[in-house]
Amino acid sequence: MEPKIMTIETPSLGDRSYLAHDGDVALVVDPQRDIDRVLEVADEAGVRITDVFETHLHNDYVTGGLALARRLGARYHVNAADEVSFDRESIRDGDVVEVSDAMRMRAIATPGHTFTHLSYALETGDGDQATTTAVFTGGSLLFGATGRPDLLGEEHTSALVHHQYASIHRLADELPEQADVLPTHGFGSFCSSGSTGGATESTIGRERRLNPALTQDEEQWVADTLAGLDAYPAYYVHMNPANAAGPAEADLRAPERADKQTLAARIDAGEWVVDLRTRTAFAAGHVTGTLNFGLDGQFSTYLGWLIPWDASVTLLGETSDEVAEAQREMTRIGLDRIAGAATGGPADWTDRPLGTLERASFADLSQVRHHRPVHVLDVRLAGEYADGHVEDAQNVPIGEVLDRLDEIPEHELWVHCASGYRASIAASVLAARGRRVVVVDDDFDNAAPAGLPMTTPA
């Protein structure tokens, strides 16, 4: 049978992992740390995993590859050029791994996202009749985009961006038009250097027609790519070392229960107590001093971006399932320091008066500016701000809010982003520090129609 490829989505990080099988034997590409999801997919398919492949030492999550291979006694394929502290099956450009009679994986060196990045062509058939049915491209060729080249430091970006261009062309030149393109990044991941346009599937042929890396000349593409790079989550710096060290399997045991007195003591001590509810629920009533990172958005991305890396976290969720989901999200990026958790609602978490946050629209902001001076705080990325912003708004990207508190005036703050999710996070951080805040919970496209004066690029 032709191999069947199953996708394991991680929407909160914008990533995918893959399991391919022939009805009996399976291989896995770029598994996340919570390997129980992979094991469940394999069990439902009735297949045994014999091989695990990494396209690269990831910058945006902790891998589950080593833990999965150790659990199953599978072969763990990692680039021979990567410096790691564990035993692995060293693999190099051109190596072919016979996974089964029906499946082979051919390694293709595709540096650009990292220097040692590999893609893997999934081949079926015998000898000269072998065909490539799919290619696992990791952070190389994405849907209409490529993996960003700047995650290893500014000093390497120039070399990597040119490597990336050459790698994309190598894939397009060597692989058949009908081969499916199966990237790890590019579904909202900050590892992407461009927009994927919302595509959910693609082929080499489609990428040849639509991907700027394959339709522009190198000089123009490099210039556009570098100009489009913006900030990426602060936690990324910890991921590559963690993956090279060989991370352990995720510990998903339920956290210790925290009562009202414990929560009060932790808040008073300045510890991170995180409310997982929606921004609407948080605004209506919350424990004063808690921070709102809703599970309905890119929870782990933004928590990992803002939190001091040595801090512990106490989680507040309406249900134990919400707490478990948050814990799973955190372990994917190595945030294992969960001090405790509580479930229910604010009345179950404190006897103190509840805090609230005022919510507003851009139309409300337009009106209030006629009556009193307010300070508009735009917490979008610098690139978003440069593309157009409310006149006189101060831009402090969400990842910089804690480091730049002294720059934010002690005025009535109207905080906005592109949709409201990031604004609520930032507003909760500011409110916990005694600032007067209003959350603009609205789509930024409504700002200009609301009559707000705008500054746009020439």
C-alpha cells in the first residue's frame, strides 16, 4: 500500500508533526514533547513506530523525539553534524533509511533555518521505479514561505538567508511536482519568515508557482525576507540547548492544589498566578494581581515570551481539563515549574474584592479622546505598528512590556493589539502593577472607520 501520512497539529505553536505508515510499520517526523499524542495515533492505526526523524534542533519547542525513541526502542535520526549529548542514529545528506519495504526516507541537506537542517523525501517503490510521494521540510520550504533565517543570531542571518534560498531551489529542482510538501512550521509559528496565506496543504508544483523564494531572483527575495523579519518569542533561546541536551518525556501529572491562602501569598510575593479564562471572563471579574493568558489564543507562545525563565507558575482554570491543557502547552516549551493550580472561578480563589478591566472598542476610543486625554498603548509587533497605527500611539510590543514599564506613562492607558488577545495580556500585566487600563477588545481594522487619526507608511 502507498504510505498513509497522518498529521498531528499543535495550533497554539503553529506547528505540525507527522506519522507515516504502511499499515504495519510507522515513522515519525518532528514529534513534540507530549508523545502520548503520537502513541495514540499509532495505536489507533494499529502500527508500530520503528524510526523517528528530526529535521533540525528546534527553536520553538522541546522535542519528544528522544523520549519517543527510548520508550519504543526506535531508531532516532538526528543530523550527524549536530552536537548532542545523547546517542542517535547519525544521518547525513544523501543517506537513505529503509524504514520498511514500502517506505524509505532520503535525507536532503537544506540549511537556512539552521545550518544543519535536513529535509526528508519519503520514497516508495523499488530501485529506478522509486518515486517521492512527499517531502518533510521542517523549517525549510513552507506553504508560500520559508523558515526564518535569523534564529541563530544576527551574525549568522546573512549566511543563512542565502543558504535558505539555495535549499528551497534544491528541493524544487530535485523533487517531482506532485510530491506533497509537509512542513513542521508555518501555521502561525513565529519560525516562518513570511505569510503562508492560510494554506493547509501544498505540493512542490504549487510552491514552484507561488512561493516567492521560487518566483523572485535571489537578491530581491533576500532583501524582502530580511526586511520582513520581526521579533520572535524570548523563550526560543532556551529551546535549541534543551533539544541538544536530550529532553525527558513530559510530566503531565496533575499539579498540587492551591487554596485561597496559598494563592494570596503567592500573589503578594509577586509570583506568576495565571488566569486561563477568556479575556471577557477575566475582565468581568478576576483575582487582583493575576495575569490573563487565555487558553483560547496562543497561550504558551505569549506566556513563554513574557515570563522570566526561572519563574514558577500557578494556574487558575474553570476546570481541571483547562489546567491540564495549559500544563501540556507549557511542557512543550520546557516550562515545567508549575507550583500549583486551582479550579472554579474567582469566588473560589479569593475572599478579597475582585478586580475588573473595562473593555472598549475603537469607536469608544475615538469618542473618549474628545472628552479627556488618554494614552494609547499599541502592543503589536514593531512591523505591525510600522504598517499603520493610531496617531500618537506608543508602541511597546507585548514581549517588551515588562522590560519597558518605566517608559509607559502613569496615565489612563487604552491598550490595543490586532484583535484583543495580546491587549488583554498586556493590560492584566499593567493592572497587576497598579496601572489604570482599558482593554480595546476590537479588530484593528475598525480603528480608521471609527474616526481615529491614523499614521500609515508613505
